[in-house]
Amino acid sequence: PSIDALFESIAKIAGANATGVLLTGMGEDGARGLLTMRKTGCTTIAQDEASSVIYGMPRVANEIGAAQRVVGIAKMTEAVFA
């Protein structure tokens, strides 16, 4: 749950001035924190299933509506700086 705590802190401190990115990983850590970021106006991005080694954390983020954009790892930098 450390990624959730990090994302929630970022949402509280930076608000809409931050971008949250959730990459491949097991479980659901980060999904709720990413949702908190989205609700405070941050840009939120999750990795797509096709490029994920383990589509756990980004899958949950997508299911709960935390990710505004879902992109492959090859397009991640472009998505962050768009």
C-alpha cells in the first residue's frame, strides 16, 4: 500500500499540478491513490494490458475509473508530457 500513500500525499500537496502514472505490477496497490489524484485534478495514466508484464495494478486502476488515459509502455513518455 505504499504507492497509495505516495499518490494520496501528492494529490494533497500538488493537486492539479501533478501527473500520476501506474505501471505493471501485482495486486491493487496504487489504484486507489491514483483515483484520489484524479479526483483532485491531477492527470492520471495507467499502463495497458498488452505491454504489462503483470496487469494487476493498472487493471484495478482502470476498473475503478482512476486512469484518464491507458497507454502502452512505448507511448508512456509521450503521454506524460502531452
